[in-house]
Amino acid sequence: MAVTQIAHKPELTKEEARAIFARHFGGAYQITDWSGIPKNLRDFVIVKSAFVAVTVKLEQGANETKFIYSGFTPKFWARLLTGAVASMFLWNGLTNEVKQFIESAPEFR
């Protein structure tokens, strides 16, 4: 799990954050709402394939705004096939893309 703090933006909602990510990643990847349990664990998922995705949560604090994100294998059968350790290596590329986007997007400065 990774955490990246952005400029404090208390007005930023998870829906707006999802839309910003969709504008950037939507052409290459699928952006979906988090459907896992518990529902408040993450806000949305950036899906590259059945094997590679990144879950994202916007967290607002009293004086800070940050994103919590982590690699994820979205399909159960793919998790069984690859195993947790092997999946971590698959996630690195997309997780790094997400990190770079958060750090460089003008909407988050």
C-alpha cells in the first residue's frame, strides 16, 4: 500500500477524483467503482487486465488530502493462478504510473 499526499483540497470529492483519473487513464484502462468488502476500503479501481489493477482511496483529513493506493488482482481466478507474491511484481508498473500521475497532475497541486 502506498500513500501520496497532495495539496490540501478539502472540496475534492471521491467522485471528482475518480473523474480526474478517468480523464487521464480512461483511454488505456478501465476505471470502475470499488465493489469489494468493506465498501469504504477503496473508492475506485484502475483496471489494466484480469491480473493487474490499482485500488485508490481519497482520504481527507483536517489539514491534509492524500491518496491511498495499492496493486490488486481484480479477478479471483487470476489471484489463484498467479499467487500473491507473483502478483506484486505484475502490479509495480501500473502502481508507479498512478503514483507519477498523482504527483504531477495539476488538479492535485
